[in-house]
Amino acid sequence: MKLFGKKEKKACCAGNCSNETMQQAEALKKEAGIKVLGSGCAKCTTLEKSVCEALEQLGQHEEIDHITDFAQIAAYGVMTTPALVVDGKVVSYGKVLSAREAKEILKKSGRG
């Protein structure tokens, strides 16, 4: 009986991700911009609307990417969605931000 051996390496994403998909996800993380991570549920959509409203209030006109691919979401280390990413850095997760909260986060991230 072996108690303290190496653990088996388990595949992420229920075995659907490969080295190629993980490399693509890592490359996307490095891209500048604003991203909402989530499955496309009502909470994710509400977060996206709040961020749009915050950008309008800041006089910014920037496209927001909505990432629904779980391999890409996992590459950010996010386990609870919705999440907000600004320039490759996760700035909020597991919470639907109001427009006011999103505006403050965007300002702190150098967007305002």
C-alpha cells in the first residue's frame, strides 16, 4: 500500500482540453482589453452591461470580450463566475458589479 506516492495527473475540462487549447488560452490572457468571463448566464450579461455603462460614464468606447470557453476561463484561475479581467489581470470574480463599482475598478486599472 502506497500512501505518499505521486498523485495521478488529472485532465482539466473533463478531458476536453489539450496542450494546444491551453496554449491558446494562455495567449489570450496576455491580450490587452476588457473581458467578462462566464457561461453567458444572466449574471454574466448583467456584469457586461454594468461595465459598458461604466465605460460610457468614463467617456471610453471600448469593446468588451465575453469569454464563455471554460478552458480559457480556467487559464485565468477563475473558478467562480462572472469575472472581470482588465489587461490580463482578474480584477473581480464571483460578483455582479454595479456600474459604480465597475467604474471604480476601471479607474484603478488605469482606464479612467
